[in-house]
Amino acid sequence: MSDQQRPTPDQIMAEFERMRSEAEATLKKYEEVSAELGADSIEVISEDGLLSVKLDANGKVDEIRINEAAMRFRHALGPATVALIRRAREAYALKTAEMARRLIGDKIDVDAVLSQYLPKDGQGPGQTPFSR
């Protein structure tokens, strides 16, 4: 048997109450930050307003809208839509990172983690072929 004594029931309950209180405070802070940053969805609109992409609260593509005028550029519609989805996902990642910074402070280098996942191939935020 080890030299350490087992905690008393009062010590266990005190630790449980501390953890519960900490969890409630974290949940409250999450709800405040979520409401402030509008974490329910992200919408990105092309510079010319012909395309828009909306992501849901989980970062999944929820809606793609294509203005009728965009059909004049059918040949570029696919790449433009993919580029806009990429921009929406980057915006979602940045918003999520900001929420994480506010929730966990400096316990984790959120920017270092995020930099591993954002595109490094020059295909980051930019213009759609329609806005050139």
C-alpha cells in the first residue's frame, strides 16, 4: 500500500463541488462568447455578391446560393464555389479559434494549432473568378 492516505468523503465532495463549479463557469463563459461571436453560423459572400456560402454551427456547408447573373460565368462557377467554401471554412476556423482563446486563455497556443490547418498553398481567402 502507498504512503498516501485516501481522501475523506468530505474531501471528495469538496473536489466534486469545485469541478462542478468550474464546469458551470466554463459553460456560462462559452454561452457568452458564443452569443457575442455569433457562433451559430458563418456566411461568406463573394465580392461581387453573385455567390454565397453558409456554414452551420458545426462548420458544415449548409447553403450555397448562386445569383442568376453568375450563370454567365458557368465555366468558372465550380472553382469560384470551391474558393468561397474555402473562405467560409477559414472564417469558421478563425471564429472558433477566437472562441477557444477566450475560453482557455493561454493554456494552449491556439494560433500554432490553427496554423497547421489553414491552407499554405496560396489558395486562402481571395477573390472569386467573378470579381476580377
